[in-house]
Amino acid sequence: MDVKVFKTFLEVAQTRHFGRAAENLYITQAAVSARIKQLESFFDSPLFIRDRNSIKLTTSGERLVAYAEVMVNTLEQAKNELALANNKALQITMAGTPNIWDAYLQHCLSKVTEAFGGYGFLAEALGREQLNRQLIERTIDMAFAFDPLKSDELVCKQVADLVLVLVSTSPCSQEQALSEHYVYVDWGTRFASEHAERHYRIPPPYLRTSTGRIALDFILDKAGAAYLPLSMVEPFLNAKQLYLVDGVEAWNRPIYLSYRKDSGSIEAITKIKELVKDIQPLTASSLQQASLVD
């Protein structure tokens, strides 16, 4: 079965629209319909319920999504590794949650790629559940997250600490910062429970987001406050675009690296693990430049 058929299935499953799927894949709608019919014939089961105004996955379609994702990801990884093999290079796939990339991993990637010759790198931003699943499925080599990934097949080690500080777009008290346009950022499950204990009487946040970059851009544009990595906000503190909120202690968040015990890239992963331990979080160059813009 051609992997393009599974790619088409996943696109329709995501867009819930044959026309939009065709546009995104740069093929005709008739080609999309033909590929879906090919899959339905192969599995002898309908994959979509076609209503006039909507398309829904059947139970079989919902079950097929996970298998299709594995097949597409595995074949893409094989294609990339074989292409690199032709150039006598090895490949490492580094993945992390979006917040990890914003606050830590972007700078680590720059340092790691400088230190490793003869390697090709893939960088992926994934949710925590996706990290865990793709490690088990061997479609990524190593994963960084704020919460440890737990599985008998994985090694999970703390490699760094991230310092979070409460910042505001104007000098203010803790009460003001947490009640006026406060943006809650998801820094992991442990942070959520500790945040509830530390600030149990505050009103609901003005905005919730899964990434520090969204929170930073939002408060700089609309004013407000958020817990953000010191490494991310330092240029904005120096430029007087942000201010530390008085009387609020900094928050240390551990960063964990996970990888398979039997990984074929264990030697490279071990070297990277030791390297990132000595890398201090640093603001991404794009954020440093943004802090200089009036």
C-alpha cells in the first residue's frame, strides 16, 4: 500500500473535508476520494461517515489514525536516514514539548549541532503523550519534557533546571499581577499542582496557553503578567519592557531527557546528555532581537 494513501487519509481525518485535504496535498478532490475508497476496500470497512455538511470518522477510521501515523512517520524517518546514509552521515531526532523549545532546547540544538560532526539532526515539537509514544515506536531518539516520561523501556534523567520568574509589563504588586491580565502558562503537571497551592485564591487567569512564547508576545502587546523563564525575559527586563514582580520567589523547574534503553544511537545520546548538562538556558536569537525593537 502506497504511503501516499495513508497521508491522504490523515489529511482528511484532520481537515474533515475532502476539498481542503485536496488543496493541502496539491491533488484533485477526485484523487482524494479514490485513495480513501482504496483504503476502505483494502480494510473492507468504511472509514468516514459522509454527511452533507460534515465528514466524521467511523470507529474503524478512528482506530486507523494511530496506525497510519506510525506508518507515515516510520517511512519518513527511514527515507531521511537512508538519504543521510548515502552521505555517510548518522541522524539523531531530538524532540521536546513546545515550551521546552522556547525556553531551553533551541539554544541546546545550536550547541549540539556545533559539537557533533558527521551527524544530521531532526528537530520536532510534540506533546507529552506524543513524545512517549514516538519514543516507544522508535520514531524519535530522545525527548525533553518538564515531566518525566515513565516506561520500563525508557531511561529518564534530569539534565537541567529552568528558572521561572513572575514578570509584568509594568511595576506592580503580586496581587495586581495575578488579578489583572494574568496569563497562565502550562509548565507541566507538577507546576500546575504547585501553582494551585501557591496561588489558591487568585481569580481565573485572563488567558491560558501551552507555550511561553505565546504568553510573552501577548503580554508585550496587551499588557499583563506571566511566569516565564528568566532566560527568555532577561533581554526584556534589561530593556525595561518587563519588570520582575516584587516579593515573588523564582520557581525552579526540572528538565528531563528520556530515551530508549536499547536505542541504536545510545552512544550519541549519551554524549548529548552530558553536553546539555553544561549548557545554560539562553534566549533564542529571535527574542533577543525582538527586545531591541521599540
